[in-house]
Amino acid sequence: MFSKARRSLAIAVLVCSASAMGWAQEATTAPAGQSSEEQKAPLGLSFRGDTAVVSKYVWRGQRLTNDWSLQPAMTVVGGNFSINVWGTLDMTAVNEGNALFLRQNPAAAAGDNAGLRGKFSEIDYTFSYTQPVGQKVLLTSGAITYTFPERGATLRTTSELFAGVTLSSVPLAPSVTLYVDVDETVEAGDTGLYLKLGAAHSFPLHHRVFSSLDFTGSISCADAGFGNYYYGADQAGVHDFNLTLTLPMRITERWSASAYLAYSALLGDFRDLQYPDLRDVYSSRPGPGNADTVWGGASLTLAF
């Protein structure tokens, strides 16, 4: 795992260095979210900490934890570069680790054995570069390393490179982002590709606490390398659809919060590949999980 993490960091540095050389032209505006003080000192560091509680953990339409999860994150931003560490902790007994079983599992040892409850089932590291071009276009690139504590025997650490563009001045701010797995799927002989098309719109509310109601939506497709790695199935095509409504809340100058409600669904041939809830599997209901998920949550943010 550590050798892969070092390799991923090197890849991230190379990608972001190439991005910096290719997009070295100075933009006329600062990246979204930066204050006027940060614009005056682009090399200064800013920090952001987030803690979210979600009713289900859904990633790219896949329902990975079919119950409550705690998801903390920390982001450090310096100029156009940022480093993010994000994790998800199982709050209930849903998933199993290499040697941590659910009580319902006949292979579980006697005693209190609750799988990954109270443990991090995933920790991700993202290194990214963002470059505005005027006031109309936003370019992004970077690398993500996915790690799975307690589940390394079945879910090995893997890494992706990504690059995307957002047309912020166009109605619904359309965006396109390509993710390319450069680790496990490559070693398996079939590079995993995931292409995401997104849109976003903000409805102003003119309230001192609730400033807007934000809408985001996306539809994505994946190739057979992605399907083989994440599902063990040679599937390709349209993959998932996501729609999220978010209500941001301003608490103080540094503290903010948000509540959100989302609908996610696997599409096409992937609908039959949704991960089943292990609690159902051990109760003799092993069929594929429901491909549609309605979920929500709330987050608290500190920025300084």
C-alpha cells in the first residue's frame, strides 16, 4: 500500500506540474471560493474542515454503505493547488472487513462482532490543480488515491488521474470530467475509464442564513475496465445518474453548514449489479440490491 501511495503522489505531482506549464497564463479572476485577501496573496494557504453525516454512502451511483456513515474531510489550498483527505466511517454494522464479520455471518466468531462499525471503510487522498480562464471557463486536473482500511484483501488501493472543464458562464454551468484508473485496472490489463457530464444551478433565496438552493446533476458512463474492477463483470456503457438539492446555511464568518437530499441510480446493464446489503444476503435474500437510492445528509464546515 505504501509503495502505491508513493507512486500515486509522484503521478499527482507530474500531472499538476504539466498542468501548471500548460496553463501558465494568468487568469483575470481567482478560483471560486477565494476571498479578495486570498486573491492578493495567491501563495497563501487556506484550510477547510468538513464533517458530514449521510444516511447512505453512495459513490458514482453505487450504494457502498446501506446505512448511516460519518464522513470527515480536510482540505489545504495554496494558490491553484489543493490537497484533500477524505474518509467514511461506518456508523452501523453493514460492511465486513478482512477479519471483521457481521453477527449475521455464520463464519463470525462468538461474541460482539459488528463488522466495520466504528471503523473507516475508505480513506481517499486527492491532489488537484484548478485554473480559471477569464470568467467563463474553469479547468481542473489531478489525481486521487483510494485506500480501503480493513478491506485490503478484497479492495486493493488504486489511483485515478482526472481532467475536466466547466463552462461557468453557460446556463446550468455544464461540465465534463474524465477519470482514468492508472493502477489496479492497468495491472489487470484493461484500463478503467469513467466519464462524467454534469450541470449545476443556484436559486437565490435572499435570506440572511439561507442564501440559495443549489441544484447539481450528472450522468456518467464507464468502460469494461471499470466494470471488471468494481463489479467483476464485463459491462460498459451508461453507468449512473445523480441529482442533488443542497441548502447552504451561513452560521458565522468561518462556520457554515448545509443539508442535502439526493437521488442516485445505476443505469443500463449496471442496474443489475448494485451491491446487495450483506444483512439481506445472510438472511437468504441475496438478489441484486435496488438500483435506485434516495439518500441525504448534513454537513458542518470550518474555513480559515
